[in-house]
Amino acid sequence: MDQDPWQHTVVFARGIEPEELGLRMGGTPGSVVSPITDAQAWDMVLDLSTDDEDVVRVGACAGWSFAIEYGLGDGGGRLSEVSLNGVEAVGLEPSPDHPPSMFAYARDGVHVCSFGIGEEVWRWGEDPDLLLPELIAAGVLHPDGQYARPESEDYRDRDRHTLALIEARFGLLLPRDAMAHQRLPAFLIR
């Protein structure tokens, strides 16, 4: 995932269908005439004449269901709920106005691992070091857990390293076309 235009919380789930993911994220069944594009989802969220405050579009790619959240939804906060009953869930939540962006991983209802992208030295969860080998191998952290990237490195380049290792570790893929142009099923989140 290229984080430059990254403005959406994205949740990936392995073990459930896209529509079930939308419901677990708080979607109301049949609440949106589906499928819709990215622009249509934003139009719904930004239309002040309705109470359609939050929308989630869903799809599937590379063995994972994915949900793209619009508005002020709390998909990242629902990750443990999304992962119930043997499901794996990965959450990527941007925070361009108040960094860091966040990564979280949950499995079978348990919050396994989280950290701020660009703040990987501080990790938490049931197994906070789950991705430590990948963070070291990618040159993000030293074996002692301290930063390995140059201090002068542009934060976007630094963050790309971490996003790339998360994608590789979990086999995640979210084509730009799916986010921007494809019509995907959607739900209102209330």
C-alpha cells in the first residue's frame, strides 16, 4: 500500500467473506445501494444533508477480505471483534495530522501486536515482538530493538519500509484501482 494518498483506515481479515467483515466493522446490512466507488463513498460521508457519517467498502484480494473505512469509523478499534472465531485481522490506520499511523494484528479475538509506523521501538499486545525479526531484517530496527534507520531519512521513506514488511509478512495486497475506481459493496456504519 502506498501511504502518500493513504487517507482511509483499512482492515484486512482472513477467514471471513468481505460482507461479514463489513458487518463486524459495524456495518448495517442493506444500508447502502451497493456497489459504490471511492468518490461515491466520500460523497456520502461529506453530504451534510444526511446522517450518513461513516461508510465501509469491502472486497477481497490475495486471500484476504478487506474493508476501506470512510469518515470517523472505528474499524481499527474493532480489530479484536473482527478476529473472533479463528479469523486473523490486520488494521492499518493513517494519522497524517497526528502521527504516527498505526499497525495492529489480532487473531481469534486476541490483540496480538501493535505499533506506530515510525515508532516501532514501542510495541504492545499479547506478543509485541511478533514482527521483530522482520523489523530487524528490513533494517528498521537493530537486534537490540533500537532504530536502525538514519535520523535524517524522510518519514515517508521510513514508513514505506515498515509498510512493505507488513505487506510481505502477511501477504497483503490492496491494488490502488480497487481503492479508487472499482465499485465495491458498501455499508453505512452507525
